[in-house]
Amino acid sequence: MDELTGRKVAESLQIKVTGSVGLLIQAKQQGKIEAVKPLLDAMQAAGIYFSQRFIAAVLQYVHES
């Protein structure tokens, strides 16, 4: 399924939407993972694109910068 289409459908049904990075942030906050950065790096190595600005903001938010 196209991610954008899925998000729009979920939001139209008033379903809360959380992306993969949001799940990583939650996992770190709950102590389920130690760090977000290695997982973001692995996602990028697998071909998922994140801007450097986005990565910097996420890492700052989870206190890894």
C-alpha cells in the first residue's frame, strides 16, 4: 500500500497514525531500545531516505545529538 494513501485513509477514519520513526522514538522513551541512531542508519542503508535535517531533529529530540 502506498504510505501516503494509507495515512490519508487512516486519518479520514480518525485512526491515530504513527510512522516508523515515531515508533522508534516511543521504543526509546519506553526503554525498549537504547538508541535510535543505529536503527535510523540501518533504515537508510536499506534505502529509506530521511533528510539530514530530519535526522538531526529526531536525534536531538531523543537526546542523541
